[in-house]
Amino acid sequence: MIAKDFFIYLFIMAGITYLIRVLPFVTFKKKITSRFVRSFLYYVPYAVLGAMTFPEILYSTGNYVSAVAGLIVACILAFREKSLLTVAIFACVAALVINLIYIAIS
């Protein structure tokens, strides 16, 4: 990659990132009173995080069966309101155990 192209891409990325962060401050001068807009903005980070994370969960192990097993364990523990560390550890262990069983059978 040529240095000129790199800096063009870098400045475009920096400009877009800055615009995304500044635009809400410029657009909304008063407090948002609409109940719909406030609830929409409240859930946007969770939706974006889920949309970015979920596909990676299914492709992380290279085996869909172990990935789904880890996902199921994580969902069960999350619904039981366990800590993030507990959910992550048990989901990884479940995926590892299923993967080892799958390898032993093959």
C-alpha cells in the first residue's frame, strides 16, 4: 500500500469517526423528551453489540455443534443472571468439551 493511499484512508476514517461522535451534540440541543426516541437510543448499543458478536460466536470454533453448545450454555447462565466471567468460562468449557468429543468420535 502506498503511503499516500494510507493517509487518505486514515483521514477519511478519522473524519467519519469524528462526525459520528459530534453529530448528536450538534443535532440535539435540548433534552430528548420523546419516550420512543429515548427508548430507541437506549437499546441501540445492545443491538449493535449483539449484531457484531452473534455471527462470530457461530464461526469461532470451526465446528457449528460446539459453537451452538457454547451459545446455549451462555444463554442459560445469562438468563440465570450469572456474572460475565462465569458465563464466558462455562461457555468456553462447553464448546471445548463438545469439540473434544467431536474430535474423538471422528
